[in-house]
Amino acid sequence: MTGHEIRELFLSFFEKKGHTRVKSASLVPEKDPTLLFVNAGMVPFKEVFLGLEKRPYTRAVSCQKCLRVSGKHNDLESVGFTSRHHTFFEMLGNFSFGDYFKKEAIEYAWEFVTEHLKIPKERLYVSVFKEDEEAFLLWRDHIGLPEERIWRMGEEDNFWQMGDTGPCGPSSEIYVDRGPDYEPERYLEIWNLVFMQYNRDEKGNLTPLPKPNIDTGMGLERVASVLQGTRTNFEIDLIRPLITFGEELSKKSYGENFETDSALRVIADHLRALTFAVGDGVLPSNAGRGYVLRRILRRAMRFGYKLGIEEPFLHKGVDLVVDIMKDPYPELVQARSFIKSVIKGEEERFINTLKRGMPYAEEILQKAERVIPGDQIFTLYDTYGFPIDLLEEMARERGISLDMEGFHKEMEEQRERARKHFKIEAEETQPIYHHLKELGMTSKFIGYEETSANTQVLAIIKDGELVSELKEGEKAEVFLKETPFYAERGGQIGDVGTIEGPEGIFFVEDTQSPLEGIIAHKGYMVKGVLKVGEQVFAHIEEERREDIKRNHTATHLLHAALREVLGEHVRQAGSLVADQYLRFDFTHFQPLTEEEIKKIEELVNYQIMKNQPVMVEEMDYQSAIKSGAIAIFEEKYGDRVRVLSVGDFSKELCGGTHVKRTGDIGYFRIVSESSVGAGIRRIVAKMGRWAVEDAFNERKVLTESARLLGVSTEDIPKAIQRLMEEIKEKEREIARLKEKLLTGGTALSDIKKESLGQIDFYFGLLEDVDPKDMLVLADNIRNKDNKAIVFLLSKRGDKVSSLIALSRALTGQISAKDLMNIVSEHLGGGGGGRDDLVQGRVNTLEGLQTALEALKSVIIDRLKEVKG
């Protein structure tokens, strides 16, 4: 049975048992500050289990993408060296939210395993929590499993909890006896059934939940290994082709030795993790999720290096991952070229950092006597991405060890910084919004068709509390039964407008949706009062909405144009659809040329001039993706989605508001193009009347510039170029005159020369000479005297600049840095530079004579040492 067949068999089985099939959530958790990645099938249902969210179903089944690389479930360093550890894996799970409990969960599991997976009953064992008599009796008496094949385990193995407090309960695990040939992994756990029946308080006390829940998890790769008879998960049909990919690249064979096998497993596993993570919008960076992704990629490359693969290679394996997984995850197909370009770019950067890190590695090895300190190892690893095992090999050759304890301490501190980084980033929904949803106070959005509505006030929140009425001047959030107000989502800003009641007017400044179905109209009472239960007239600001619609449809046209001009690696990485402009972030690895910007503008405006109809169709998510519609990274989609199409030019999933025809946009104009991070570019553009106004303003500036320059608008660039050349020539002339004045004027006469044996010591206390000119004076002296030491001070206002310079012939005998340290001991301040030149500042001129004598004394002593 193939991996795809097992997945579908599981989902179909539970659908027939009344479960709703829920598609996999993104690997990036939504509104969860405790996780970097989704690491279990229950994570997308966490708020349901906590009682903070209600779904339209009480039974669910899913196959959830998971990534375990951080926190408690950190499998990264184990991957490759064991038969079961993965970073990326798929978790099959069935869930009950206060519906069925232990009896049904155990019955379903036993039926699926024995009748559908057809695993012989005599090969099955189960574990239960030692105090869970109910589960024990169900397995023994109801299912008929012999008592000796039911293992009672302790809390560490068979008691699950979400956190230190909250929902928890005993679990029961199903094991398969694979026979003596599979020692030491003869008894393999394939399914964990969690019976969430208690709530644990701060004191550790357990209280039964009024409605217990079921949460189960079965690793797809693990059960596939059992059914396909493979020794490890890595030989199953979903992963083995990736092992073959590594074999072909490295010319090594899987099964030859443990070291080769481990490296090939790492490459296969990490290729899957990279493809799915980048496909879900995670980009390599130095913090949070991006840092974890970077570590995965560099670890895979490091093991490739061990196999003799020294060029970028991971991006070549993306096609294979996509081809294997495209049926259950069709979104991978449209992201294919983007994923490849991101991974290839990061591979190339890593090779460069490796080359950059080698000199530092050599430097710390040369300086180390017996042990390389942990902080230096961490710098090499974290800043340069330098492989630790490569450093270990280099150190071992020289009889040097590594302070790995210190290194791991630095690593843990970095992980803590990453966790804090994401706690700041994550959004948490306020409990009061969940309370509104529980009360059924959800709003129906009718704004696709209507701009106004006669509706009813369901609730009012003021200062975080539910209130019954609002008075003039008070700020609050109003919730309506039906609303034409679009709540900010998908980059589109929320609507503004008014809510008019029988006794007052509420002005809506913004519209937000903190929770699915909850639409908050934020604003203040302009006059009178507004009460819960009143019939009201809600009306949006129509002209502003029309501007937003132009910008939103134009965003889709821009996205399509970028992909046509720059390539299919372009993907939306963020957007803002406002009324006066749009901002569009996209993946691309270099600045756009003027010719590319021109082509993009022309393409979009051509689509506008064609005045094509903008078609909206609703369909299920899988069908939409397979039809070629593009999904956006940061968006969360339900099972039903809206697909927006403009002819055969653009097709995207979108819940925003749009124009009826492209001609309604009027005119598209790019205002700016810039970088916002590694591999991310940003375009700001204007539409319609705002684009026309921008063009008028630009023409005004050009006309005024032409008048001031005394040329036509077409000749402005030439006139500016001519002026710049004239300015540069004037600057060169000023510099020549200044140097002549300095070297032949009063500044030079203020510098005194004194012989210190075979050395000429020059000192000058100057007035109002800037540091650049001090350097000109020093260079002038050094060019004429190859045995000069120059010490200059210059007073400018309340600051005193300092300089010490040596003729190049003296470098190696004495250091300007050491001499500046002597000056700092007497006059304060400090400086920086090279051994032959240091510039800085001093804090005082008191004690100058003492400083001079000390300086001269040190120079004489050092030269005696050199001569001796």
C-alpha cells in the first residue's frame, strides 16, 4: 500500500464515521506565540480544545503537515542517525470535540488497523496509563485483547498535557510486533490515542472536563514503513526516491555504511522540510523561523559535502519532492520555481559564507593553545554558518579540542532570543471576542454587493467590556447582524463610514475581524446615543471603497505582470491595499531595471485598456489550486474559496473587494521600487485619480526644474549632468587650493620638528583644521621624510581631534596604536586605525606637556629595543 493510498484510506474511513475532513493547515502556526512551526496534528485545533473557539463540526479528521525542529520536539540533530526521526512528516489524526470518547476512539482505531490496514491482530499490542482502568477494560473486555498484550505505563509515557496547566489526560498507544528480525525496534508504536478528560490547575489538581475530547496522532511515514515492510521510514515510497537522488549526485550507494546512509537520510529528510517550509512562505533569515530554515539547509549541505557534493544541489531535488507530493498538496506545483530559486540562492550564499569563514577558522585555530572557547565556536557557526564537524576535524589534526559546553550554552541563549522574537510577533485574540462568538453574535458580510444596510446592533465593546449603550464622544467597537463594512484582511484595509441609529450617529474609523465571523466596527459616537438591539443604518464611504477596489484588482494584475516579465519564481510576500496607493512585496533577488519597470507598467495598463470583466467564482480549495489559481503565503483559506480571474492573464484566491471590469481602474503608475530584505523587493503604485494627481505633481516639478535650469524638460538630465561635472571640478579646485594653503601656510609653520636619535618627531597644536586636512598635512610630511613620526592635535570649538602617523619604513618597529594609547592615558579619549596611522580625539589639553614627554620617552625606548 502506497503512502498516498494510506493517507486517503485514513481520511475516507473517518469521513464515513461522521468526521469532517479538514485540510492541512500551514506549517506556520496561526496566532500561537508558543510555536515556531506546527509540530502535531492537534495544533490547528488548539483553541477548540481550550474552549476558545467553536467549529461547525464536533468530529474532524486531517492529515497535517508537521515540522519538528525546535523546543521540546527538537528532532533536528537526531535526523539521519535514527530510523524514525524526521524534521518534516505528516500526521494522520481523528478528533472529537465533546462528541465521542474512549469507547468509540478505541473501536475506530482497532477497526482501521485490523480491517483496513489489515495488520494481523496477533501482532498488535497496546499501552495504557497505569491508573486508566477504563481504557484497560475497554481493550481487554470490549476489544478482546489478551491482558498480557496490554502494557500499563507511567505518567511519562502515557499521560498527555498541553502545558503546565489546562486540558490533559491519559493516552493509549498501539504497537506492532515486527518480529525478531527488526530488533531493537521490534515493537513499533504507530498510533497514539489521547483521552483529554481533565483540566490541571496551577496547583496540579485534576478536575474532570464537562465535555472530554479525543486527539489522536498516527505518523504516516511510520505506518507506511510497517505496511511496506521497510527497516526504516526512509525506504518508504514517499522518501526512497530522494535517497536515490542523493546516491546519483554523490556516486555513493545507500546501505554501504552507516556514515553514508546517515548523510543520504539527512539530505532526503531536509529536502522535504525545505520544500514545504518555503512553500508555506518561510524564507531563510537570521531570526526565528527563518533561522531554523537556514540551519536545516546548511545541515543538509554539510552532509552533502561529506559525500563529496561541493556545489549547490538541494534546489535540484525540489522537483522530485513536488512530483511525489503534488496530489495531496497541489499548491506545491505553483510554488515550484519560487521554492527552487529561494533554496538555490541560499545555497550559493552559504558557499560564500563558508569561504568567508575559513580565514576566521584558521585564525582561531592558530591562536588556540589547547582549547577553542565556546563563544568563538558559536561565532564561527552562527555568523559564518561554518560546519562544527569540519572545525572539529581541522582542530583534531592540530591536537586542539573544542569547548562544546560553552558552545551549547551560546546556542541555547540564541534559541531563547528566537523564541522571544516570535512571542513578540505572534498575535493573540482577546477572550472577549471568543465570548461574542460563543454567544452567537457573528456578523454576516454583505459588502460584495451592498454599500449600505438596514441592520441591528448585536453588541458594543467599550474599554474591553460589553456595554449596553454608547454616549456622545465615547470610543468603542460596534458589532452588527449584517454589515457592508469590509474588515481588514488579505492586505486590504478596513472600510470607514457611519452607523446611524434612532438617537445618534457612530463614525466608523476602521473595521477589523479579530476572529472568524466577528467583525468589529471601531470608532466613536459623533452625537447622541447608540444602544444594543437598535435597528440602524450602516453606510460605508463609497468613494474610498471604489479607490480600494481599483487598487486591489490592480494588485492582482501587477502580480501577474511581474511573473510574466521576471519569471514564475515571483511570489507575493506581503501587500497593503489602501485607498490612495498599493504596496506589493514580492520575491526577487535583484533590483528591477528601468526597462523591466516599463514593461510591467505597460502590461498592467494594457489589461486596463482591454476593459476585461473581473470574474469571481466560489469553489473548494483543492479544485481552485488545481485549476491554476495562485494562493498567497500569509493567507489562511477555508475549504471553500473565492477565485478571482481576469481573462487568462490573472487567477488568484482572494476574499477582497474588486472592480467589475479592469477599465474601472483607469490608470496604473509605479511610484517606487526598492528592497525590503534579502530576496524581497517592494513596489509602490497608484491608481485612478491618485495616479493622475501623481503625474500632475511630477509634471509640475519637471516644469519648475526646467525653468530654474533654463532648459526644456527634455534637457533636464543633461543640464543636471553638466552642473554636477562643474561642481566636481570646483571641488577639485578647492581641494588643490586648500592643500597648497595648508602645506605652505600657517598650519605647516605650527608643526615643530625634533630629532629623537635617528627619528624625526613632528608635533603640532593646530587651530580649526578638520581631520581630513590633518591627514593631508601628515601625508605631506611622511612623503618627504621616511623616518617621521607625526603627532597632531587640532582644536575645533570644544573638541580636539588627534592624529599619529608613521612613515611606512617604521612600521613593524613601532605602532601608532601603542603611541595613541600613551596619549589617551594622559589626555583621555582614544582612536582607531592601522599600525601606521591612528585618528581620534582627546578629552583635554591639560597635561599636554607631560603627554609629549611620555610619548617621546616611549619612542626612544622602543627604538633602542629594536636596535638592540
